[in-house]
Amino acid sequence: LYQHTLSVTPANPRVHYALFTAYMQQNKVNEASVHLHKAATQSPTDGVIRASLGALLANGKPDRRAIEHLEAAAFYNGKDPRVLAIVVEAYQRMNMPDAAAHYLAQLERLQAGK
């Protein structure tokens, strides 16, 4: 179904993101990465997509590309708890506790309604 949709409308970031999710559930990281990069290129201001790409690139140590995507996600969608949760987890995985704490505090304020 998704492949058919892409054959009709290849510039569809939602479908690329759905394929990313489906491939990740199947543990097909390379295929998932291709679709997530396409989604991010097609929808650069979508915080969930950018945060997901940052998280995918966050592999245990600080990564410039991951940080760029995480910061863009927080900039564009910093009031979305899903985005902030992804950002916090990615910074924790990159062993960047100060950045993780900053966004965790932002998430907690948001959840408290402040």
C-alpha cells in the first residue's frame, strides 16, 4: 500500500515516515533510514520526523548531525511532548546529560501545564 502511494506521490513525507516505522519494527534499519532521510528532506520543519532522525543518528557518542536534527526538532515543535521525549532519550544515549536535563525540564514544565 505504501509503495503504491509513493509511486503516485513520491514526495509524501508521511508515507516515508510510516515506512520508516514499519521497517524499524522489522529491524531493517538501513531501509528505515532511507525513508526517514527522505521524510526529513521533504518535511524539514516536522519535529517528530527530525527528532526521530536525530535519535537514529545518536549512537552512544555526541554526533553533530544528530544534534542538528534534535535541536531543529525542539525549535520547530518544542511544545510537543512526543518530540521532547525523543530528544531527551537521544541526548541521554549520546551521554550528554546537560542537554538531556534541559529538555527534560522543558518536558516536565509542559506536562505540568506551565
